[in-house]
Amino acid sequence: MVSEPSSNLLDPAAGPVALTRQLCDIESVSGNERRIADAVAEVLARDAPHLTVHRDGDTLIARTELGRAHRVAIAGHLDTVPVNENLPVTDEHDPDTGEAIIRGRGTVDMKAGVAVQLALAIELDAPAVDVTWIWYDHEEVSAELNGLGRALRNRPDLFAADFAILGEPTRAEIEGGCNGTMRARVSYLGTRAHSARSWTGVNAIHRAGNLLERLSAFEAERVTVDGLEYREGLNAVQISGGVAGNVIPDRVDIEVNYRFAPSRSTEEAVSLVREFCADADEFEVTDLAPGARPGLDAELARGFLAAVGGVPEAKVGWTDVARFSAQGVPAVNFGPGDPLLAHADDERVPVPQIEEAHRALRAWLLGEGANPVT
Amino acid sequence: MVSEPSSNLLDPAAGPVALTRQLCDIESVSGNERRIADAVAEVLARDAPHLTVHRDGDTLIARTELGRAHRVAIAGHLDTVPVNENLPVTDEHDPDTGEAIIRGRGTVDMKAGVAVQLALAIELDAPAVDVTWIWYDHEEVSAELNGLGRALRNRPDLFAADFAILGEPTRAEIEGGCNGTMRARVSYLGTRAHSARSWTGVNAIHRAGNLLERLSAFEAERVTVDGLEYREGLNAVQISGGVAGNVIPDRVDIEVNYRFAPSRSTEEAVSLVREFCADADEFEVTDLAPGARPGLDAELARGFLAAVGGVPEAKVGWTDVARFSAQGVPAVNFGPGDPLLAHADDERVPVPQIEEAHRALRAWLLGEGANPVT
């Protein structure tokens, strides 16, 4: 079947809830974002003459150029984790709360957030701040493929901003900054021997027992940064060792993951884990990404807090806010949906959260209420 | 190239040393024993009219039928572990001892032992005991393929004997019986969670630490059976766990191998390991083979001990002697070669050990000396 022109698939004028359904039903598993990016680009070209649009692969950067005193970057990723018989989306009611929900892949992570952003990008031709809207590809796969990272490297000038909002799911509340994350491969060595003569060898798997016991007993810290409490974590996430059923193993590899508060530098994080694993024979850092301070003391952030209401919390998972933070732009996460349902097969977003996120972001961008952004 | 008739490859009259070379150079990695079994069968048909030969797949059973008071089973396997650029064999001298050696795949495990046996099978047309010679396939692979086990199931009547000798390498000394072996898959379970929120999950890998610590501290027993000391061993030989680099793992599997003295029943062995791993969530026995008592108190065995000389030791590795022991036939290991070199790429057998094994076995079978077998 030849697909219809993609511009027919999206109708931002129908509002963010309808747009959530439309965006979800354009399947866009990481690596397959071309069609959804084309659809968004066509809608922008047709309905948003007030935006200057740049494209980098399947990442779109749409900017107002109003000469406002402040500029805000508002971003969301277009891709999803693989579909598992959960598309197209369905309209349902939560059996517990009676609340209207949309169920299916991408509803939480993060088409509802993109829908809120895209609807406002089209509607608001004169926001109180200049806005850089960013919709990008390849968020759900390895970091080097990330479209936001790629576009930032290619055109850093397009991303200058005073504050950033990433539409990752937060139940339409503010989650500030994010923890950093590091992974290390920690290895213990031994000496092979036939297991019938085990005393002639050294069992590497046995040697790992003490580290696992220490990890089990370890109480990760809770660190307060800019008023938000970041809870850390130190865990073995993978282990493998063994040669054959009759051989004393000479090697065991353990992948350790440390989630660390944004007040720690990456050097401090590496040093802490290295010291924790000091008895290991090999230690190799395999992944390292700094956290992001929440930056909630910035003037713009305080206004956004007031518009959204509620009590902001720390984001414990690493998100692309860290990419803004690394550019010196304080950033928060704000989007509809429960983050615990991200990637779940029964991913579902409450309709009222989409509407509330849309209301709060719209009010703030228009400079309404007690905390104007200008 | 069309190979020459296989009967040309073996010349038992040239003695056990030359025959070792000839047997080794017929490549016979497990599963590929047809050619060597054909060659042995042709030699028996041509040169050993005093033997009644039965064939079961690539296993040959050649029996004297002299009506002697006692019968001895003498067995060796025809297969080897995979070749690794170590065939054909080479004649060398040990750089340390100056001793003549034959180097190459199968020299130790166990073509030299088979050569000693085959030379005597052809030569001795009237031994002092009836002899059941057995050369079999598939010893180096999984137990259910073992040719000795298969032939025992198919024709148990052919294997009745008062004593058995298995030609596994023992440096031409007697190693009595063997330890039993069991393997169990021991699993700890947990609860998955995103590793950024590790406190919402239960880390299964961490839960395994205590077992590894206990294994590390465990002092295996030394158990004396029929005068020989069997040293046991309890080891983790494999470990695997983990879902992804950002997920708290909900499962870890550890393969534990217990080598236990032949005085323990398999039930006792299972019970001991199960109790040791009592905190595990799952426990599955994946492999279980009883040990073999050395049976060195048997009259025939005492005579064989005297003929070989030296001090017998316990065999710690599991061998097919246990298959004889399970039939009620006491059994010992006796063959040229250092068992520590079995399967090694630089496998090599000292020529004097081949000659000594041949001399001792020949003298005993002829009823010479102070301890006649009859």
C-alpha cells in the first residue's frame, strides 16, 4: 500500500490530545523517524510561517525570531522503543480512576509531550519569549546516535538559550536536572584448572563474591542540589564468567552502574567507583555521562515553576537535559505521562495530564499570571 | 586423495611405541571414529583369530573365550578432543629430562594406552585370565553419547568381569576408582527496575555474593576410601546474570560443580550441595555421576598392584571406571602419560612410560612373578 501524503496525518488544530494519537500512530521506532519528521516538517511549513525551520537528518529545529529578551529551548524526541503489539493507540478509561487514557507505544515516552509542544509551536506566533522548538531522532538508542547531540555538534549556534525544557514524562510536573551515570567493567582474574583438581587453580568467580557482598550492603547517598534531593545508586547490572562445566574459571566480568548526583563531577564519580572496586584486577570505564543541575534558581525557571505549580522533584534517570546543562543552559524535564510506564508494553497516558501540560506551558509562554517570563 | 586401505595404517607387531604413533595419526576427534575403528577391526580380523569380536557402532569388544577362572575387562577410548595443529605426531626429546617423547593430539588421552592394549590383545593368545578388550567411541563429549555406556546398555552380557582396567593416563601407575561429579544450576531471583531507581527493585546479582563468599571460604574434604585419599572440590564454574546496562537484574544463574569421594552416594552429594545453597531460589541438578570405589582389596587388584609396583593413588577426575563400578566391577585407571597434559595443545607422552605400561600389563596377564592372576 502506498501511504497517503504524510501532511494529512497530523492536525495540530485538533489540539494536543488528538495530536498525541496522530503522532503515536506514525510508527517511529529509533532509526525509522523519517516519516514522522517529514510529517512534522510539512505541518510547520504549512501552518507556522512565524518559525524558521532547520533540519539535521531527522531532527527539526524551529525558531521564533522575535527579538525577545529571553530565549527558551523546548525539546522532545520523535522516536520510540520497539512496538510490541501496542499500536495503533486506543482510547480507554482507567479502570481504577475512571480517567480517560490513551494506551499504546509512545504515549508516555514521549509523543504526548511532543504533541503539547507541536500544538503550541503552531498556535503561538508571538510568545513572550523567543522559543527554539526541537524535535529529534534516536533518543532511545546508543548515545552516539542521539539526534540532539548530533545537531548540537553541527549547529551549536541554533541552541543558544537561557533555559530549556525537555518533554520527558514527569506526570506534567517539574523534575529538575538529572543524575549522572557511569558504567565500568570490573574484572577478577584467576587461574584455570580442571575442576577435578580445583586446588591447583584460582577461582575467579569466587573472588567476585566480596564485591557483590559490599554492593549488597552499600547504602547509596541522597544528595541535595539546588534544593532538590538526588538519590544515587550503585549496582552490578551484568555478570559473566566461566569456561566450561569442568574448568575452574580464570575470569569474571561485572558491569557496575553508578547513578550519581549532579553535584559530583564525572572525575569524582569514577574515582569513587574505582576505590569501591579497589580489589579488582581490571577496571575499565565503559560509559560516563555527567548529571545536570536543575537550575531552579534561574529567573525563568522560577516563573515556570509558578505556572506549573506543585513541588518540583529531582530527576533520577539520566535524560537529555544533561546535553543542555553541558552547554551552560539550565534545564528541567516536563511532560505528561508516568515515567515508570516508559517502555512498558502497557504504556498509557492520562488525557488530563496532556491537557494540564498544555495549559501550563501555554500560560507561561504567553506571559500570563503572576510570573511573566519577560 | 583416496586413502589407502586402513589395515595398512596399523602394525601391532611393531610394538606399542610405533603403534602409538600410528593410532594418533589416524585423526579421530569425537564423532569421527569410523576410520580408526575400521582399522582396529581389520587388524583384529587379520591377526587375532583367538578373539571373538563384537561391534556396536564404533565400539569394538574383543573377547578371549578360554574358560579361565577370572575375567578382566581392559578398555580404552578411540576418540580425542579436537586437533589444534598438533597432528601428525612428532618424535622429540624432552628438553629437561632428555627422555624420548611423542608429541601430538591423543598421545596422552589416550592413544598410547590403546596402543599398549591393542599390542597385547594381538600378542597374547593365551593369557592367564580371560580378557575382554574394549575400544570405544565418544568419550570426550557428552555422557549420553559415550560408546562404552551405549555398548553396556545394548549388550551387558559381554561386559561381565571380575576386575576392570581403564587405560586413562596415570603416568603408568595405578589410580584407583574416581571421584563422583555433580553439577547444579543455582539461581537467585530479584525484581527488575530501572537502574536509575534501583531502590524500587531487588538486585539478584547482589544476592549471589554471599554464596560466592561461602564457596570461597569452603574447605573441601579429603576422604579415605579403600585406603586411597580422595580430595573433593566445590566450585562455581559458570555465572551469568543481567538484563541490560540500565536495568536492575532479576535473575542470576550459577553453575556449581561438586566433585565428591566415591564413598558418598549421589543422593548424599545432592543433599550436601542443596543444603550449601539453601538460600537460593532455584536449585536444579543438571549432571550427576557417581564415583567409583578403587576396589583395591580385590584379589585380582592386589596382584595387579604388585605387577605395576609403586604406590596407588586416588583418581580425582571422573572417568569411565565408574561405568564398571556401577556394574559391580571394581576398576582402576592405568595408562601412560601425564593426566595434566590431557587435552593440552602440547600433549606429549614419554616413550619409557609406554614401554613400562606394556611390560607391567603383559607380565600380569601372563601370570608371571609373585602374584599370578590365576
